[in-house]
Amino acid sequence: MAIISLGSMAFDAIETPFGKVDKIVGGSGTYVAYAASHLTQPIQQISIVGNDFPHEEIDELQKRGVQFDGVEIVPDQKSFFWSGKYHLDMNSRDTLVTDLNVLANFNPQVPETYQGAEYLMLGNLMPTLQLSVIEQLRKRPDLVVLDTMNYWMATAMEDLKKVLLKIDVLLINDSEARELSNEYSLVKAAKKILQLGPKFLVIKKGEHGALLFNEDRVFFAPALPLEEVFDPTGAGDAFAGGFIGHIDHTKNISFENMKTAIIVGSAMASFCVEKFGPQRLKEISRQDIDKRLSEFVQLSNFNISLV
Ligand code: AMP
């Protein structure tokens, strides 16, 4: 069947220690769509753009099985614009500009053609919009995955808590997990967060990998040690796209299969950071992905004989 993916489609200006770009295509939904479409199709996109969003980008996404019935194109307004600057360690960044533009009045509508989708990926956006999409679906998807950020914890915690009650998997990074739980230990944080609604929790730790929690179980996936991280923008969204893409491809929502899904997510994130914007996600082939997945297997595969 299909994945419904809600997220921003945007222009970004990015500055890293390796360079600077003034206006490239970005947005959480764009990265999710590029990453997921390598693993499964169609991706049923829900988003909003202005008349400035490039037609070539829409064509490119459509060629990859991304459906646009749920993407509103507002003729006389600009697309969402975000600008960020990374610190030297590349793990932290400052947001310099957030121009909501079309996002300010976004009221996502689930088209009739999307009803019945098996999986729902709620990308980073206002929690009220994430909730609205869940509520419009007549059949509950088999798995609802949500990505969010500290900004919403600071400005819309009550709305976020309402959405958390309705999802299955929460994807956040370590500092967000600490902020959401008021616990420094990630194990304690996970216990508290799993009481807020989600059955599964993925805590991303950037270059230090990701943890998957469910009930009393925990799994750790490493991040590939890369010689150069060029631009981390969208890594979290590429991770999400790889994760949900693998779930749809395999149609299996068990803990065991989610372990593989977070390895696939980590692989897509490792490609994403190799170039500015979603460029690298557009270039890679199935062979590149398989090669990288085997590098992940090698990374933590060892023999031990226990006496
Ligand atoms: P990530 O690096 O995974 O956090 O994702 C970065 C992408 O998210 C950029 O391409 C931005 O356009 C987009 N983004 C940044 N802030 C927001 C926001 N408040 N709402 C929606 N999308 C955002």
C-alpha cells in the first residue's frame, strides 16, 4: 500500500565550517520523501509550498513515486524558509531565520486517494497539524511514527503531549529526550517517555548512533564513522525516511524488524550528510545503499566465545 508523509517543503540557507549555500531546497518532508522512496513507493506527501518552489524538484520527486495530491501550492505566497549555522563540532547549530510564509496558515488536508495507507510518518511540524492528520484518517495506520524537535517542547508542550498519546514510535535526539523527560540518564528518560504514549522510542545521538527502546528491551545502532560530515541538515529526516521506508518495504512492525529499520535509517542519514541539502540522497543507487548496509553490519559484528 503506501506511506503518508507529513512535513515541511522549504528553502534553506545553510552555513557549515565547509561552506555556505544561500537558497537550496530542503524541508523535513522533502528529506523524508527522498530517503523513503529508495526503499518503497508510493510516498503520499502532505505539505504546502509557495509559487517559488521549483517545478523540477516536484518532477524529480514524482518520478520517484512521491504523490502530490496532498501538497498545496499557494500561487501568491512564498515557501517556508529556514536558515541555520552549524558550530565547529557539527553536532549543534543555531537557527538564524524561520520565515513561516505559507506554513503560517497551513491546514493539512488528507486527500481521499490517501485514505487506507498502512503507515504514517509525521515529520517535524506543529503538533496541532500532526494531530489533525491523524484525526482525518478513517482507518488507523498500522504504525504511526512521529518526529519532533525541542522548539515544539518549548512552545507547544500540551499539544505535543496530546499527539504522543496517539502514536506508536517517537523519534527524537538525546537532548530532546532529556528535555521531554527532565531526566539526564537516557534509560530513565526512555522509561518516562514510554509512559507518555509511544510504544517505541528511538533516541538519536548524532555521530554516536541511535538507541531503540520498547518495554524493557533496548537496541543500539552505531553511526558510521565518516571522514567528513559536510552538512548535517536533514539527517534526522533522512533517518526517519529510511526507517519508515524499510517498515513499508517489509510490512513488519516487530521490535526485531525495527532494529533493521534503524540501521537503514542510519545508513540514509550517513548519505545525507555527505553533501549540502538532499543532493546526495538523489544521487545514490540501490547498490550504494546495500554496500553501506554491509558496512554497518561489519562495524559491530564480532565473535566471542563465552566460557
Ligand atoms: P533536521 O536537520 O533533520 O532537523 O531537518 C532540517 C530541515 O527541517 C530543514 O530542511 C528545514 O527546512 C526544516 N525545518 C527547520 N525548522 C522547521 C520547523 N520549525 N518546522 C518545519 N520544518 C523545519
